[in-house]
Amino acid sequence: MMPTQQEQSAAFEEYANRRRKADASLSIDDGRLAAEAWIIFLNLYLPDHQKMPVRRRADNVAIFPFHRISSPGRF
């Protein structure tokens, strides 16, 4: 089912507001909120089996082994 014009406008306006705030503050937290709003907007157009999760799981991040590339005591 296609989202209504009102749903599309509301989702895009939310994204645009969060994006402007992130651009002004350069805060990573504001950037994450803008990214979440963008995903919500995109999900309006995707079929259910292709929708993206709004928030990513915390356990899906790989840890880069800094201890193998830097001198001792640096990190």
C-alpha cells in the first residue's frame, strides 16, 4: 500500500528538520537521529520484506584491533 501524501510529507519534514539540526550542531547524536528519520522515510516506500531497521543492534559492530597497529601506550 502506498503511503498517503500526508504521511510522506510528515516523514520527510521530520528528516529535514533533524538533518538541519545535525548540520548546524555537527553532533554525532543529531546525525544518528537524522539517519533514523531518513530510514523511516525510506521505509514508507519499501515492501515489508525489504524494510530497514531504524536502530541497529549494538552487537553487530566489529572492533578494530588498534593494539596490533599502534605503538604500546598510544591507545
